[in-house]
Amino acid sequence: MPGMAVTKINNYINELNWPQFLQTPPGQPVVLGEATLAEWEEFVDSEDQALESTHMEWADGRILIVEVPSTVHGKVTGAIEYFLNHDALVENDFLTTNRDAFVETRRRLEPDTSYGPVVGTTTPLGGVLPTGVTNWGDFTTLKVEVALLSTVGEVGVSRTWGHQAGHLDWKADQWATFPGVEYVLCVATDEDLSFCQYKLHSVTTVGAALTPIAPIDVVAPQTVVRMDASTALIIHVPLRRPHRGLCRCRVDGTRTGRKLRHL
């Protein structure tokens, strides 16, 4: 049976006026209700969620709905995972995906997907757990966030670029406080994939503000995002290909607009 915190948050969700909720102007997360961090984390831990917690964020005592469930969101996340999973670092069992799992020993912050060193393979290369991470299963060096942007004339809950609570740059700042995170890849697109941008944040100091960067357009025929393999593996010896591209996206023109496609 759901605990009191889960019941409280589910009641917020069930009491939503959905027709009115879906008329929210684009780029504006919706405040669902107030909750303590402990209540929110109990909800995240629960399997009895009226709306999946991955569609929401907790900030300053409030729960925000930042997006509505969408097949496009899942497809874009899946495409990114496809490219990453076919990179040599993953195929050769140096990096592995933790998907949207949260870190057990930290605040319950959920990515769209994440990657980290494979247990047992990095230690011989000089890899060590960073301070604040107690086991290899919680150790990820790359966090990925995907957002669907509403275009002009559309309505609907969505997050966008920006440092306001719930938005993409805000989420990247949250990840920068997690030990071991080296990169945060944020991707923003729209429902028909006619528009796509990304930011690749590099975390230089845990807890320090990320350097502001402008979004980069994903353009045809392909856009390649490159990350340093040594950094992604958190090792201290040079690799033959230290700048191996870990994520590759190609955009083609079609009748329905530009599509993110597999290489």
C-alpha cells in the first residue's frame, strides 16, 4: 500500500484539471504542489506513481511537472542511447548505461539516460571512485537530458533552455553537484523533430557553477558530439583515441521535417 507521501502526491496528480493543465503556455513547468524532499524521494522510490516521477522535478519545496508523456521523447532518448551503445567504449565493455536510474546514496535526481565505467574494467587502467561515491553501480560520468520544446502557436507543458527551476540548464547545474559526473548532454527538440539543439556541459569542479554556453544546432547531414574518452572513463593514463566521439546524430530532410536518424 502506498505510504502517506505517495498518496499525497498522487492526490495532487489525480486532482489536476487536465484540459486546463494542457493549455499551459509553452516553456512553463506547472507547480503540482508542495512537498518536502523526504516526501518527494519516497514518491520516487515508489512503484505506485499516478504520473511517472521522470516527468517531474522537485525544487525548493515544490513539485514541478516539466513535461507530459510523449513517444517522441522516448524515441529521441532511444536514438541517443543507440549511438552511445554503438561506440567502441561501450561495445568493448568500458562504459555501460545506467539508463534513468538515480544514485542510491544521493538526492533522487533522475536523468533520461546515463553512462559510467563498467565495474571491474576501469580499476586496472587507473580508475578510482570519486569522493562521495561509495560503489561502482552508482558511478556515472555522463548524464543525458532530453526536452521537447513547444513551438510558436502551440500550448502544453514543456521545459526549455534556462536556469529557472525545472529547465534544462537548471538540471545540468543540479548534476554538476554530483561527484563523478564529468559531462551533461542536454538535447532540445520539438514534437516533429524539425528543430534540434544540444549543449554539452563539462563539469570541471563538483558543485561549481557551470560555464554558460550557447546551444548548438543539430544540422544535416550529421552533427557529431565529442567527449574525451579518458575523462568519461575517469582514468589517468592516455588512450590512443582520447577524443573519440561518443555520440553521433544525423539529421535528414523528410516530408515531415528533419528527422534524427541512426548512422
